[in-house]
Amino acid sequence: MAIATTIGITLGAAALVLGTAAAAIEYQYRRRPGNQLDLTPGEWHEEVLSPERRHLIGELELINRTSTLEIMVPEVHTEVKLLSGSSLDGITTRTEVIPMHPDEKSRDDNYWFGYIVKIGKKTRMKVAIDIQGPNLDRLKAAWIAVTYVTYGPEGRIPKTRHVVVPFKYPDPSESTNWRKIPEADSEILPIKTHLLTNLDDPVDIVKRYVMPHAQPGDIVTIGETPVAIMQDRWHHPSTVKPGFVAKRLCYFFLPTSSLATACGLQTLVDIEGPVRVALAFFIGAIAKVFGKPGVFYQLAGEQARLIDDVTGTLPPYDQFIVLGPDNPQQVVDTIKQQTGLSAAIVDVNDLKAVKILAASSELSTDVLEQSLRSNPAGNADEQTPVVLIRPGRKSQS
């Protein structure tokens, strides 16, 4: 009996030690960065060789974000899709990836040999796209997908960097359609821009397209989705891995909600965590039974209302999940500092709902809401993400 007791105690102690060790290993594993190798959007320029031929060239960086791990890149390839105002018949593209490693000489055939990005280091690549065919002047943008395979502690994981490069840049003078808003005692001017991308910056957009029209006292407003796109806050659903919470709770949202798909809801879970989202859902469900809707969105975090799922915006972003902007107050403060214009980031829809995410401190929310209630920027492909508001004398007093 004593021997059996001793064996039982020994086995129990061993199990406790093994369990503790397993928990410690799991804790350390979850803290590891894994294959954390990021590809930047890069810098792009266009070379027009003839009316029927042009080159699009980008230089991108691969950056090892880890502090203790080396990550290998055994494979890189690209795909390009063109967006045009007319047919793409007869237009061909050819892409090439050219290694630009700092410590290795590239081959004459530009073969991508397996390369190790050391701890905290980076390397470069050039992506060259040759475009040939008729009506190239009708091209609006190129959507480039650069897929690179990371090989490291988490195994072989492919990742994709999406970049949208515009071809057409409207003349700022084309925006002339000022409209009076009597109830706000203001005038508004929807301003057309090029297709905004993760290569753009909100301040530069204001300087380029708004400043030629602006005068002291004007207010510049930018849609929340265009700001998020410029901040690179958009993800392809193929990179989202729905978990237990997202797969089960997405069925309970209205079909029109951006949280009604497993990938859309998982995007929120990735930001706020599964516990917060699940608790917000169950508390919100109870509150709705007692006649108080909207509690979920109050508890689940700001992004719950701002995420746009697939089809939620204009091409090619209709293929992506777009988050709400990051630190919108800092964006409007920077616009104010660098241009002198008061600014606001807004979420407006065709149902006359106006949500102000951030605004310069001196602005009146009433003027903003009344001026934007008609949704002058539009929700289709107008490409007028910026609206200039000129308050009347009564509004300014």
C-alpha cells in the first residue's frame, strides 16, 4: 500500500512538472514572433516608352521584424491586374522580380535563389512590369500582388503584399461643383482625386487637391475608408484565419453587416480578442431582448462599426476587408499643422447618417453633420473621397 501511494505521489508530481513545463513552453511559443518578415509597399514609378508600351517599376524592402530569428525567403513571384476605363483586349503584361540583396550578386537570369534575412536586417527587390497594347491611356491603376514564401520556425508560410499603383491623376481644377447647403449655412465642394492607395499620405492629398480651392476658414473632410486605405489597413480574406468565435457568431449578424462573415468578424477578433467580442455579443443579445439595441457595438470596440467587409468599397478594394483608420485624431491634427485647414475624418452613408471619427478642436459638429448629411462624397466609384466645406458667416460666428 505504501509503495502504491509513493508511486501515485511520484506520478502525480511528474505529471505536475510535465504540465508546468508544457504550459511554459506554450507560453513561450505564443510570445515568439514566428515568421515575421514584412514586405513594404515600396516606391513605384512609371516609364512611358511609347503610346502602346510602358514600364511600371517598384523597389520594395523585405524587413525581418524579429529580434532573435533568421527568416529565409526561398521564393517570390508576382501577379498584376489592370483596371481600365475600357476593354483590356490586346493588352499584355509581363512581370519580373529582380533580387537586390546587399551582400549577394544577382544572377543574369534574375533567378530568385533562397536568401536568409538575418536578425533585424532587410533586403530589397525590384518588380518590373512591362505593359503593351492599345488604349494604354485609358488605364486607371495596376493592382500588384507580390507573393513571397517565408521559411522559418513556423514552417513554410506564403505571404502576399498587395499594392495598388494609380496611372491617372486628375487636375485639381476639374473639381468645380460647389453646392449650397442652406440648413448648414455652408457650401460644399466634392473633390476628385486619383485612386487612393497605400502609397499615398492624407496630408499630401490635401496639399495636392484641396489647397488650390481652399481659403481661410474652410474645412476639409476625408472619408474614414480612404484614410484607412492610405494607412495600409486592408487585408485580403485569404490571410484571415477564422477561429471558433468568429465562425459561430457571424451567423447572428444581419446579412448586410460587415461582421456577418467569418473573415469579417475574425478581423475584429484579431484586434479586440475573442473574449471581448464574445462577451460583447452575449451582453448585447441580452440587452436587445430588453429593447436596447446597439450594445454590442458599444462594447466590442470602435472597429466594430468601421470594418468594411468584401464588396464594401470601390474596386479593387472590394476584394479586401478594410479596417477603420488608426489614430484619426493624429491625422486631422497633422493636416491642421501642415496646411492650416481645419479637418475632420468622417463616416457618411446614403441613409443620412454622419459619424465624426475625429475633428479639429474648434469645429462645430452641427455644421459638419448638416453639411455632409446628403453624402456628397458618394458611396460608389465617384472617386471624390474629400469634401471641402466653406461655412457661411452665421456658421463662423
